[in-house]
Amino acid sequence: MVRYQRLDGGRSSSSTLYIALTVIVTLFLLFYLYQTRSKLGWNFSGEYEEEKSLGYKEILSNLRVDLQEKLSEIEQLQLDLLQLQRNEKIDPSVSKFRRRPENSKVDCKRIFDNDKNYIREVAKNRIKMRPSDILEMNCKAIRRRVVPPVALDSLDFGVAFARIVYKDYELIEDQVRASYHPQNVFCFAIDKKADPKFHKNMISLASCLPNILLLPDEETVDSGGHNVNLAHYNCMKALINKPGWGYLILLQNHDFIIKSVYELVKIYGLLGGANDVELTPAGGDRVDKKFKWDPKSLKLFRNEAGRSQAQLETSMSFAKGAAQASLSRQAVDWMVRTADLTLFIKQMNAGSFGVDEQFVESFQVSKELGMPGHFTDECLKQGKNTDFISRMSRWVYSNANECATKTVRHAICLLGVEDLPTIAGLPNVMINKMMPDFDYAAVDCLNELLYNRTVFKQNDHPLETSYYENMVNVLYHKNRDNPEYKLNCTPSYHKWSMRKYPI
């Protein structure tokens, strides 16, 4: 069971606005509960009125409905409060992106303009991030660093972020800033091995912003992927109770979003409910044969009524891919409320390596399970991997010269300033990996790009709308119920992974 961290902004800030808000909301809820005591079956007189009492299930059902309504009202109060704080004494000069001191002399515009001579000059002496020794962690300072200094346009729907973290707090805070919007929600699962200072800073961050959740149940995560699935699943359980978001992104510590808040919503709107998951063949050594993998043995469905024996007793299909993925809210709701993935995750976690690479992938190709936004394993059977835009990585297994930076870590190119002109025009949602101790100029310039796209509505690379609309999984999702539709596993466009890199 996921327990929710109690977030008390008043502990980290002297802001009377938060104290007032807390008092008002508490009084409002107490008054409401008192007024509806008869409806809920509560009798303060000590007398039991049998003919008017509600059943236990009815009381719980009423409480859930009423609580959801009140949560929505509280959410709106929180958004209104943030809007007031944003509009207080805004100095026009602070609208400009504030670079870190170590990156103050770098001309990011020249980098994004692909000035190759200048890029080579910056790359010769790569800038490393220098963590601040005097970082203010009170709520006023955190909100000043994270919340945009201007009111943002409302979104058709918010985006939820589930990220596993363990180091580089200032980098994580910058990633929240890059994707911050009052309608967006952030869930963080901290690796149990993270140092105490990182824990403390993450608690302060979550205490100061109402749309940040911090899981109290921490797991030990390792390079073999152990407990990654569990951490992401626990975030799903927490996030599904937050209203307003339409898509969830699964991330890890050093993943970087490369689209603005507005671009993300447009992209996910074009996906139209389809999930974006990397799908490649699982391989026989990835699935432990000592376990049973059919829904009945996995106790997968919370309610098996109405499901055929064939559906319950047929083994799942398997695929592997990146732990990063984009899931529709309907898919997350299914994974949390229709299904119970506890045993599946436990069995998968017993593997020795890459255990985080077959989680959402396997549900995505097991169409008979009925997860919303699913795909099929038909393309894998044809030997074709489908396109995937949630993450971009440059895989290199032998020759570091294939990397723009000539640097590899765990068979993946480390990205630097040389990559930025290409990254700016990619259709992908995020990239992996950039490291603050390798090339922080690249990190900070990317942050500046997203800031300009969000605050100033900079449109340097218009979205390729037809790209997203014609992805194989999107067309499948749109037409799967049409008897005349025939799946074509070869996209009609030039996939990003086949384009010239770097430009």
C-alpha cells in the first residue's frame, strides 16, 4: 500500500497565505462533514437509527465521491494561491532566464544556431556543474527558482511525471522548473541509497509546491533495474488520485525533457490516447520460466467476473524496451484500479538484469488484456520494431567516435553542446543521457531553450504534427476497431532514429 507524505508548506515557510489556506480548508471540510453527517450515516446523538443507516460499502462510496469533489476544490484553491504568488511584485527583469554562474559566459544562441567553431571552442573546456554551498531551501526561495515569473496559459490537460531520483538535487529542481505548470503533477521516488542531504532537499521541494508528491516508501534501485518497476508503479498509485492530467511520463534521474509544457500537451493530444512504449523482442533469457505468467496465476485482475477462461489462462506476450514511456491516464487507471500488478512486478524483479525493461512493454503488446492505449505483438512477429518518441538515446557498443562528444557511458553516448542543435529539432519528448559533471553548458542551455519556449512562446522548431499522427501505434489505436483496417508496421515517414546525426 502506498502511504502519502503529508506535505506541510507551513513548516518550510513563514508565508501566512499557506497558514490561512490550511485553516480555511480545514474549517471548510469540518463544516461540510458536519452538514452531511446524516447522509454519511453518522449519528452524534448516540442513538442508532437502523432504518436510516447506510451499508458499509455505500458509506465508503459516498465518502470517495465527496472526497474527490473536495480534493478538486482544494486543488483549485492551491492553483489560485500560486497564481497570486506569481503575480506579486513581478519585476520584468526577472523574466529573463537566470543562468548558473558557471555557465554565465556561454552564448547558448550561438550553440543552437549550430555555430560549429564556437561549439568546438566551448567543448574544449567543458563546464561542470558546481553545486551551491549556500542554496536557500525555504519555500519563498524554492518557488522563486521553480515557478515561472509570468502567468502561464491553461492547458487542455496536465502532464504527470514519475521520476526515480538519487542525486544532483539542483539538477532535479531545474527539471521541475523546465516542465512546471500548475496543472502538471510531479511524483518522485527516492532511491533508498541517496544521501541525507538529498533527502532533506527533496522533502523541502515537495513541502513547498502543492503539485509535487514524494513517496515515503523508498526502494533500493540498482543498475540491473531492480525495484524500478515498483517505484514507478507506486507513483502511478499516488498520481491517479490527482485530477487534471492526461498523460504520464516515466523517467529516471538523468532524463531530460526537451519539449515545453505546451509542446508536450500538443504531442500527447496527437497521440490520441495511444501509449508510447519502446518495443523490441524480449529474448528467451529475459523471462524466468519457473514462474507462471498467465493472468490467473498472476492474480492480475482485481475482479475476474466476466472474463473468459481463455483470457485468464493464456500466458502474456513479452517485449522489452526502455523504462521510460508515455502512458495515457486511462492506461494508468487500468494498471492501478482494474489490474493489480504486484505479483507481476515481484516475479520480474527476481531476474538478474534489465528487469525494468519488460514492465509496460509486456502489457503494451498483450492486447488480449485490454489495457487502454495498448498495441500488439504483430510487428515484433514480423521482425519490425515500432517507432518510439518518449526517449532518445544514442546507443554505441564499440566506437566512441560515433558520439558527437566522443564519450560513452554504459554503451550510450554522453550528450553535450555538440548535440544541442540536433536535439532542438527532434520529435522526441526526452533525451538520455546528459550528466552535470560532464557538460553542464549543454544542460543549462537546454533549460534556457525550454524556458524561452514556455515563457516567451519561442517557436524555433515547429512540431512535426504529421509525424505523431502517422506513428504506427497511433494509427493502430485509432483504427483497431475498424474491420477494414490492416496494420502496416512500416511508417510512412522517415523515423528520427534514421535521420542524420548530428546535423
